[in-house]
Amino acid sequence: MANTPVKEISSALDDRSREIFRRIVESYLDSGEPLGSRNLSRLLPMSLSPASVRNVMSDLEDLGLIYAPHISAGRMPTQQGLRFFVDAFMQVGNLSESERKSIERQIRPHDADQPLENLLTDASRMLSGLSRGAGLVIAAKSDQILKHVEFIRLEPTKALAVLVGEHNQIENRIIDLPAGVTASQLTEAANFINANLAGQTLPELRGQLVKLREQVAGELDALSQDLVERGLAVWSGGAEVEKPTRLIVRGRANLLEGVAGAEDIDRLRLLFDDLERKESLIEILNLAESGPGVRIFIGSENKLFSLSGSSLIVAPYRDSDERIVGAVGVIGPTRLNYSRIVPMVDYTAQLMARLSRSKR
């Protein structure tokens, strides 16, 4: 039953079964508790005895949509049941104007020079606060505007290249020196970059260097020219260099609410371990890239959080060239309020796309 298509399950349900199933899921999403036949019979718009409700529950169990966590307990949705509910029942509305303004107010920069890093943190904190789950933002490292470059010799064949960005961020990279380079040539190469290429991003610098080749050849000797090209190649992230990524998670404490027992604690420990792994950054981006718009992964549907049984609602955001440069999302237990969180994540992704483009 695990992969039964939505249409096939839908055709097996009559109106009464659909209503009972919907009530069980909505009760679970609201309280996290199983719903019994007696209480359920009181909630239904049609008149059904608890015995009749139990018969329908049995049919829903046979379809793999609900289960009883304990003997004589009520029923809760299975992972397949939640997926079926999301695909067949859930209605995702639009955010109200006040909700949109609230999101914008919590993310929009207070000044034009605010670093993108601050916007990412604000977005993660906002998603956590509104969802009561953990807010997640992942971003490819932005291309910095170059402010200053310096080369410091470490040994005859290696130097430390120091890059200072427009917000005074500092990056240090070790580069190989051309054979025979002198201290004066290190200074000459740095001076050339600072004089001719400052105020651009590093990918832009490489393109500019091609245009300046004749000037470079005239002003610098061969060794200094080689050093300039090596220095820019290290930073600008050619095809062979994967751009580093950043993962910002806020609101982990929200995931501790309502946790009881060793099993739940172990589940959260596994989730936190997953989030600490560097490869999780790439995996989350891959999940976001695997389809348009907001994606919902419930429990074991994604291998990244399969052991912890957590759900992930994630949406990518793109740069002006429509390349995916990051993702925003919410992580939480399987009983997240999906219909409320999906439009929230979607709008946040749109907003992050606009803000990140203005920062690049």
C-alpha cells in the first residue's frame, strides 16, 4: 500500500470515509493525539454511531491511511495518510496582506548596506517564529565586491592571498606562486588588481582581466601577470571549484516542545546530527531543485531526515539569471500545519529572491 496512487485511493473512498479521514488528520495536525470513534462521531456533520465510525476506520486502516498507536486508542494518520491528505485534501490559500507585510517587516534590510548574511538570519528566525518549527535558510556564498587585495609570501612557492570585501569581510586563500617570483612582484601584482579591478565581483574580474590582457602585458612582467591570473582564478570559483554554501537554522528549541520519552529525544538528536553534516547543505538544495515551487517531504520521503521522521517544507529562490542560489524552508514534526506554512515559505522564497538580487 505504501505507493498506492492518490487517484486509486480516492476512488476507494466515499463521502463518509473522506470526511472521517479528514477529521482524523486535522485533529492530529492540531493536537498530535489520536482521535477515537466516540469523539469523532460527535464531530461529524452526518449522524453516525461510534460503531459505524469504527467500521469506516477499519477500512481506512486497510488502505494504509490511519493506524492505532496503542490498543484501544483512537486513530492517527500514517505517513502515507499524511501524504494523501496533502495531495488530495489540503487547500493552500494565499497570505493575507497583513501576513505579507509582517514577513517583509521582519526580513527587509534596515539600511542598504546590510550584509546578505543578516537577511538570511532574519528570514530563518521569522520562519521559525511563524511556523513554531525550525526555520531554515540555505544560500550559495554570494560573490563579494572586491575592496582590497594583498599577497603575502609564506614560502618560495606559496603565498597567502588576502581578499577584503565591501563589507570588510576577509577571506584568506593559499595560492601557488610562479617559479622565481619576487617580493616586489607580489606587491606589483596586488597594486595592479587594486588599481584596475576593485569594485567588481570576482567573476566580473576574470572577464575584465581578459579585456585588460594587452595592458597587463605592457605594465607587468610575465611572472607578475601569471600571479594576477592565479590570484583571481582561486577566488572566482571556476567550474572545478564548488561554491561554498551556508546553512542557517533558527528555532531548534521549538522542536523540543511537546517532546516526551526517549524515542522522541532520539529522533531529534538524529535530526540535529543531520543538520550539522556539511553534505546536508547540498542535499537540501537538491531537494528544492527537484521540482518547481514549494516541495513537501513527509517523514522518510527524503533520505536526509528519514531517520528522524521529520517533515521538510522547502522552496528554492533564484538569481536574476534564474539559477537557484538558495532555499528557504521549515523543518518540524510530521504534524506541521502544512496548509498554513506552504504559502509562508513560498512568499519568503520570492522575497529572498528579490532581496538577494539587490545584494549581488
